Amino acid sequence: MNMNEVIANLALEIMGYKKAEYKYCSPYDHVNMSQSTNDAYPTAVKLGIIFSNNLLLKALQELTDSFRQKGKELKDVLTMGRTHLQDAVPITHGQIFDGYAAALDKEIISLKEVTEQLLEINMGATAVGTGLNAAPGFDTLCAENLSKITNLKFTAAKNLVEATWNTSGFVAYSSKLKQLASVLSKICNDLR
């Protein structure tokens, strides 16, 4: 709320009023506009994750493409496959790099799927998900406008109370990042 007061007072000065003449610009009614940290922060974090994930997906696709290219270059270069820290059977370097690419293909799909959960937002839920003091339809209007601005398909949560406390989307995304890290670690160890 302190930040809302600072913004309101700056707006008042710009409009030619004195600080704290809140009938012209209220920290709550005009600046806060039916928002709460309990709906604005999760929505902002979801946006940040989605935008960062797009950069990650681009980098992963470049890595996947380079592994696939390396697989073509090395398709006839034979090496000894290893399992249980011992030599096993012959394999080509091309097959190995194609395997890396296939593993990363799965991770890309997984990351795309998990971010779908983050497109459901709870803007308009206010403090505990009841939507108290928010205009009717504010949640849907926020999702529609955010969709227009970002070209993503945001939707208002079906149950704002649940969406306000439930962090399962964040946990699922974190889990997928750990899964990706495990795959990348395996590839790095092999290359090393």
C-alpha cells in the first residue's frame, strides 16, 4: 500500500494537486484498482516464467539442432558403447548425438506443456480469492487484456480462491527444470 500512496501522490502533483488530496487520486481506488499482491505478484511471476521459458526453448532448440547436425556428420564414426562403466557394444557417434537430440526434444515438449498451466491467472481475486472490492468481471477483463498485450492465451481462473493459494503450476515448472537439468548433466558427463 505504501507504493500505491507514493504513486498517488506523484500523480496528484502532476495533476496540480497537493499531496494527500486523495479525492482526486486515491491510492486504493485509482492506483490499486482492485488488485492485491496476492493476485498481481503471481500473475507477474507467471509472465516472467513464460517469457524466460520462451528464451530457454529457443536455446534448447538450437542445441537440439546442433546435436542432430553433429549426428549426421558423425553417422559413420564407430565407437564402443559403454554401460555399467564398461565397454559394451559398438555404436556410432551419430547415434549418440541423435539420442541427445531426441532427449532434448522430449524436454522441449515437456516445458511447453507445463507452461500451459501458468496461463490461468487469478487477477481480480484480490487478497484471498473472493474478489472483494473488485468490479464484477474484472478477472475476465484482466485475462482478456493481458492476452491482447502478450499474444498469449491467458484465462481467468475458474476458482479464484483456489488459484490464489495454489502454487502447483510453479512447482510443476520447477520440477520440469530439474528434469531438464538432469538430462543436460547426463549429456555433459558423456561429452566430458
